Amino acid sequence: MRPLVIRAGLRSLLHHPWQLMLALFGIVMGVAVVTAMDLAKHSALVSFERAQVALFGRATHRIGATGGISESWYRRLRREGFVQSRPLVEGTVRTGSGKVVKLVGIEPLAERAFAPAWLGASPEVGKMVWRRFLLEPGAVLTSRRTAAEAGWRIGDQIPVRVAGRTETLTLIGFYETEIATDPVLIADIATAQEVLGDYGRLSAIDLIVEDRARVEELRRWLPDEMELSTQVTATDSARQMTRAFYVNLTALSLLSLLVGAFLIYNTIAFMVVQRRRLFAILRLLGLTRREILAGVLGEAVALGSVGSLLGVVAGILLGRFLLSLLARTLNDVYFPLPVAELDIPGWLLFKGGLLGLGATVIASLVPAVEASRTRPVTLVARSLQEQHSRRRVRRSALAGTAFLLAGALVLAAGKELVSGFVALTLALLGCAMLTPAIVPPVMAACRWLGFRLFGPLGAMPARSVTASLSRTGIAAAALMVAVATTIGMASMIHNFRDSVQRWLTRRLDADLYVYAAGSGERRPLPAALGERIAALPQVAAVGSVRYRRLVTKAGFLRINAYRLSPAAFATFEWVERTDRDPWRAFRRGEVMVSEAFARLRGLHAGDRVTIPTPRGPRTFSIFAVFVDYNAGRGIVAMDRRVYERFWRDDQVSTFWVYLRPGSDVEQIKTRLAGLSSEIPLEIRDNRALLQLSMRIFDQAFVVTGVLRWLATGVAFVGVFSALLALQLERSRELGVLRALGMTPGQLWGQIVAETTLLGGVSGLVAMPVGTLMGWLLAEVIDRRAFGWTLEFGLRSGDLLQGPALAVAAALAAGLYPAWKMARTPPAEALRCE
Amino acid sequence: MAGDHIVRIRKLEKSYVEGGRRHWILRDLDWCIERGEFVVLLGRSGSGKSTLLNLISGIDLADRGYIEVAGTDLGRLDETGRTRFRRRHIGFVFQQFNLISTLTVLENVLLPLELNGLLNETTRRRALGLLDRLGLMGRERAFPDRLSGGEQQRVAIARALIHGPALILADEPTGNLDLETGREVLALLDSLVREQGRTLVMATHSREVVGLADRILTIRHGRLEEWSR
Ligand SMILES: Nc1ncnc2c1ncn2[C@@H]1O[C@H](COP(=O)(O)OP(=O)(O)OP(=O)(O)O)[C@@H](O)[C@H]1O
Ligand SMILES: [Mg+2]
């Protein structure tokens, strides 16, 4: 330890406290964003899991069948020795205010073994209440929140409409746990069956079976039409469904860290440049290279530790906010999620802190090595500083080109996500290293122009930018990275949105869409309803789709079974296809798969895919891969006739209704609504559906948008600090100008002109680089994570935002030093180093 | 081996390549400096005085030749070795003072002690005594940019001497000072060096020094010429 050396270094750092603050801000923000995102993602899944346990307890398996199971199976199961089992009836009812509420029928005694959280944590559900629950017709329990929202109190009679009938329920008590955001009423199984009109039928039977052999036995014992699925997979499925979405969030939060790291690099590099003289003197007096290297790295570690620590704390705060946004998104797009609480595991905080510290040290490596290379002889000999910095610029440009090439190689070599992100990072670093080389020629042009317009004084700003290239180069690179990241994120999001909108507009070709009211996974409708719709006079044609989720060894998949006309079929767009005629292949029984599905499983048009069906695994040829922007693990789409052959299912998820020209849409809507007496229907026209879909899309990207603004914030501060450092550092030189007779006004002009020039160059360079970033982000996030190919186009709004941001930050950064210099007496400025 | 030489130089060569052409600064230079000598190095601007001092202190590297300082062959040391050697055995005084602006006067003087692991109460008192000798009593807590040029140079002298290096290299120490101040500084440097029995090599344009020196040499065309009074 060398207290004096440390003191010398520290004091010179503290000479520029704001600079330290800004570096710290970079680390704090980077770490905060990554940590917050991690916490939010983790917490959302934990909440989902808790809700799952709250509702289902610790069931291991579920038996279900299309159209329900006969109650007798439950008794037979118990007789077979599967005593840890429970019956379940699920349905929806509509309350007086028209709200759709889930009604769940249970058998309290059977629930015990499953210990769902709501059962245990409900002090108000005492013995008396259970009695009433079992004996009183229409008795229901609900959560406090649902009751509060609906304005119900214990003892209230609640009229509900089911299938055209009105039934009356009695609220007899509350359970404490919030099990879902969906409003839920819990009733005795008999009550539920009665209310829903499903006498003698169950929706599902849950089981706890730990023994593998028993499970196999059960599987053999059950008839074909009953499906046995593992319950653990609910959380697994949530994990799988959100994987791509989570990757997107991770990638963007890491990008914020990258920008933060650049801010750190910029500051440390600057601090090194500022203290070149100090390092030279120390080297002269006998400090070794290694000691200087260790010193600078030590500073970085200290800075990184403080920053990471603060960042983790800020991350927890930010995490709460991001979680609330994320929960909404997950709710709208993926699965019902209860009010999520931030779960804060230590290892996530540790990981965030470590990332921050690591990023700081890596970012400081190059400046630290540079500092250690300071030659004491520069103090004495005629210094060739400028030539040195020219050489450095050339070297950095060469290295930058190498990085770009490496990035391209990595991108081409790997298909996975990590390689995509590595390529993105390499490309960004490469472009940053190339940036200083672009400064001198641009400045030469500006000098010429400035001279033409304003005379010698007009040429000065551009000249001074080039003259201190060792500093301005760093600033320009940092600025460019910050701005390019903003452009890249904006252009990725907007291009994605455009692609989705184009796709939806094309695909939503029907006039009206009819499906069961409710939320989450909607109830299917009977296929026969289609015939009744078609019989309406103004309806020209009816198509339909049935969605099914399947569990396979390779993960989840969705089956879409379409009944559609050749015209509706023509709205599909192909990513790739065989040379067979698509329509004929489709009708013949081949399947088409979504791009995400093809990517995830490495399949192509012309390949075959095996799917489990109730009649055993079946293999289908794939005639095409179609464009699809649905979130999830992918879709296998087939003709309805093919589907019915294997699944023996006569239900439909959505009807597509095509109207005759000139029909009265509102009138038809009413008539359609009246067609189904059992299941409440929801009817939307294509415009409304498009709007709804886009709203869901926007909801899905709310978090991404916030991340983008956070990155932009970090970027702005980066730009600001880089330029501010540059100017404040020159006080001596500016003092000379003042002493030579430059008025404060002229000085102000010089400074602002300089920062604006630099901001302008960086903003300009950031436009192509930002576009490249956007494209790479689309490649990494959309193609590699989601399996979606975007139509990538340039959007002038996103592009111009770059230079605007750079120039605005540049102006802002010019103001303070100009103001400060104008107030400082020249003599004072001349004195300080 | 004749006499007690603190510096021995044989066949030293130093050149720069600029614009594709090689400029010889020092060529085939031989030189020995005796312990306790006060040597003055004269020469026109650009003749290579600073270059020669930099080679002796090991902060610059020769193209060819042998340099031995205080019994150590500099050519056999690596960068770290040269650094260690320099911090123990050589003191510097420059035209541009080169004080550390973020350390106080006293801290600047204590720095070489710290680097050599010699910092303790005794040496600290010695530093204060030295500052006193140099007429800087009461300024030890000031920062360098608050001092006049002459005062700064006196601090630099204290810093060059405090850890008792055998060889002191001074590159135009009076170049930034007025005549009178320059004289004072020179006199102080001279008397201190002689008191402590150190060797001083000084590059300068100033003829003032000539009277104080034991030996005077001039660099011309890359070689040294002895000046006899
Ligand atoms: N890094 C370098 N690259 C090229 N030439 C150099 C370099 N350093 C010094 N020189 C040249 O070497 C020659 C000697 O320089 P030096 O600084 O030793 O002269 P000097 O005698 O100290 O002059 P002055 O009295 O003006 O200080 C000069 O011509 C100078 O231009
Ligand atoms: Mg010189």
C-alpha cells in the first residue's frame, strides 16, 4: 500500500466529482436494470407457481377428457386404490353486472390430501361454514378481493346467469389466499354441477401418484379418450411459454448493462487520459507498470463495488415497478397470474452485483493497460502525443474491423441465442472502435465550412476536436454506442410491431369472430353452432379453428385445426414450402407448422413430424412452414377433417363469419349472440380484434419499452458526461483563449459549437450502426428466441431520434462548462492544471 | 577499472526515424562520470542533452551501447528492473518542475521515500528540515499550483534529494526561472549536492553554471567534447 500514491490518484479523481458520479450512475443503472429484470422475471414465475399450488395443491397428475368425464370414473378410480384423488368441476357464470366469473366445484374432504393453500389459510372457513358449504344449495366461497370488487358481502344472494337460466348463489365465507386474478367462486361439487347444468360430469380428476409404475398402470387402465397429464407441467409450461419472452427481456437488460459498461469505459479511459501526466511523473519517480495497472484496476474495482451495491439496491426498487408491468403482460398474453409479489433471492442480487463488478473491471482493462504504458520520457522529450493518438486511432480502427469480422463469423457460425448476443456485442464494440477514425475527416469538412461561413474563429471548434483526438475519440465512441443502442432498440420494437400488424391485417380476413366469453383458456363451442350461424341469411360463409394444447416429450405444442375456404387459406404466408400445391396438400392430410415450431425442432418443409394423438403417435408430412407471430412453442396446423379423424373432438374454439356485402353488422352481432343459450359468446369484428391484438402486443412490449427508455436514459447521461468531461478538462486552454481576449459569449459559442459538432458526428455514425443493431436484435430476439422472422425496414423516425438525442445532449453538455468558464477569471483558469 | 565511476558509457548510439529518414542524435559516445562530480552538459538546442540524460536514467532506451550506473548494467535490466533502479538511485529535476499537483508540497517530497519504503518519522523530519533549508517552511501544506516557479523548483530539488540517490539528473532546472531566482536555485542545488556527496549531471544553456561545475562537456554532432577552462 502506498498511501501517498493513492492519495495523489484519488485527489485528482475527486477534482472531478461529477465525473465519478456519472461513472457510478452508469454502473448503478446497468446493474439496476439487469437485477430488476431478473427479480421481476423470477418473481412472476414464483407467483405463478404459488397460485398453482394455492389452487391445485400438490397434485401430480390430472385426468381430463374433451367434454368432461363421467362421475363414475372418480368412484372407480378410488376403488382401484387411487385414493389421493379429487374431482373438479369448472365452468363460467355471468353475474348481474355481466362480469364473467369462474365457478369451481370441489369436494372438501378430497381436497385435504392436496392441501391447496386456500384451504389451509382460511381461518374464516370454520366448521360451521363447511357444514353450510356441503349442505346448503348454492353456497359459495370467494376471495375478499373478488367480493370487494363485486360489492358482495357474506350472506348476500348472488344471482348468476348460466346458459340462459338464472341461478342464485349464496356467499357464505371468504378464503384468504388470492389464487388468481380471475374472479373465482368455489362451491361444493354438487352445487357446481347443478348450477352449470352438468349433472354427473366432472371437468377433471386430480391425483397424487408418486410411483412411476402406478402411473403407467393408470395410463393403461384409462380408456383412450381420457388424457393423463402431469400437473407439475403447469409451471414447466409457464416456463416454456415465457422462455422466448424472457430471453428478449434478458437480452435488452443486458444491453443496458453494455451501455452502462461503455459509460464506465468512457469515464475510466477519460480519467486515465486526464492523469497521463500524473502517471508519467509516478513512473519517473519509480512506480512500476504493474503498480500503475493495479492502481487503476483497483480504482475500477472500488468504483464497481460501490456502483454494483447501489445498483442492486436500485434494482430491487426498479424490480417492483417492472414486476407490476410484467405481471400485466403475462396475464394478458400468457397465463393468469395473481397479484405478484417481489421475491428477492440472494443469489440473484449476487449475480447482478457480480455482473456489474465484472463489467466494470473488463471495461477498465484497456484504459488501465494504457495507463501502465505511460512513458516517463513524455515528460521531457518533445512529446509526440498527437502522432501517438493518430496511431492509436488507426490501431483502434484496425481492431474494430477485426471485431466486426469476428462478430460476423460468430453470427454465421452459431444458430443459438448466445452466439447471437455475442455477435451483437462484438459488432457494437467494433463500431465503437471505428468511430474515432471517422472524426478527423468529418472535422476537416466542418473546419472548411466553418472557415467559409465565419472566418478563422469558425474553423476553431472543428480544429480543436481533431487536435484533442485522444479525448474526443473516446467521447465520440461512447456517444455513438449510446445513441446507436437507442436507435437499435426502437427500430427492433417498431419493425416487430409493423410486421405483426401486417400479418394480422392479412390473416384477419373474416368479418366477425365468435368465441366463448371469458378469459384465459376459453371454453370450446360445439361445432354444431357453425351450422346455425351459416343458416343466418346475411352470412355468406363460416370457417372455424380449434386450438388444442398438447404435451409431448419435446415440449408443448399447439394444434390448430382449421375448417376454411381456399380464400381464407390464401391468407397464410410461407416461410418455406415444398413444391406441392399447398391447398391440395393441406386437404390431403399433410400439416403445416409455424416458423417457431420449425426452428425449435430444426424442421423444414418436406420433413415429417410425429404427434401424440388419442389414437397413438401419428406421423405427418410437413408441406409448409407458415409465418406466425404467436407467442409460444409453435403450432402444428391441419385440416379439421384430419383432426377429427384422430381426436374425435367436435368442438371449435373460434368461428370465422363472412358476411354478404351490405349486411348490417350490429344486427348480426345481436342475432349471433342469441344463437347460443348454454355458453355466453363474445363477438368481435375484425377491426376490434386487430385492435385488441395490437393492444395485447403493446402490452407485451410495455416492459421492453421501459427497458428501452432506461437504456436511452443511460445513453443520454453517457453522452452528457463524455462531453462535459471533455470541456471541463480544457479549462486551462479556454483560460488562454479568454486571456487572449475572447469574450465570454464567443467562448460559449466555441464550446457549444464543439460539443454539437461532436454530438452531430456521433449521431450520424449512430444511424447506420443503430440500424445494424436493430437488425441484429431482431435476429437475436425475434428469430433466435421466438422463432419469428421480421420484415426489417428503416424507419426514419427511429433513425433521426439518434442525432436529435446526441445533439440535445451535446447542447446540454456545452452549457455548464461554458457558463463556468465565462464566470472564472482567466488567471484562475490559467493556474490550474 | 580506473577510479570510482558512477556512470560509464561506451559506444552509445541513439537515433530517431522520422519521415523515413534516420537522424542520429548520439553516435559512438563514450563517457565516464566520477562519483561526487558536478558535471555540466552544454550544447545547442536539439543537440541531444535531454536524450542523453534520459538514457542515463533509463527512461529511454539506446539503440546500441553500454550504460552502467552505480555499478549496474542498465542494458541487463528489464522495464521493472530499470524502474526499481531508478527510484532508488536517481533523482530528477526538470525545467517543468513536474510536481504532482494533487499532492501538497510536503507530500511531493515524501513520495520518493514512500516509493522506496523509507517513510517513517525520522525521514519525515528530514524532509521538513530539507524544506526548511530550501526556504519553504510554512508552505509544506500548500499545493504546487499556489507556488511561484522558483518555489516549485525548490520543492522539486527537495524531492530529488530526499531519498539520498547517488545520481541527480537536472535538465535545465533554471530554464523557467529568472536570472536571480535561477542563481539562487543553482546555489542551493550545488551546496546540497556537495554536502551530501552526490553526483550531479546538469544539462543547461545557462553559462551561470559554468563557475560551479567540476567538469563541463558539450555535445556536438552526437559526441561529447570536454571543455577546458
Ligand atoms: N521521440 C522523438 N522522435 C523524433 N525525434 C526526437 C524525439 N525526441 C527527440 N528527438 C529529436 O532529438 C534531438 C535531440 O533532442 P533533445 O531533446 O535531446 O535536445 P536538447 O539538447 O535537450 O535540446 P533543448 O536544449 O532544446 O532541450 C532533437 O533534434 C529532437 O527533435
Ligand atoms: Mg532538452
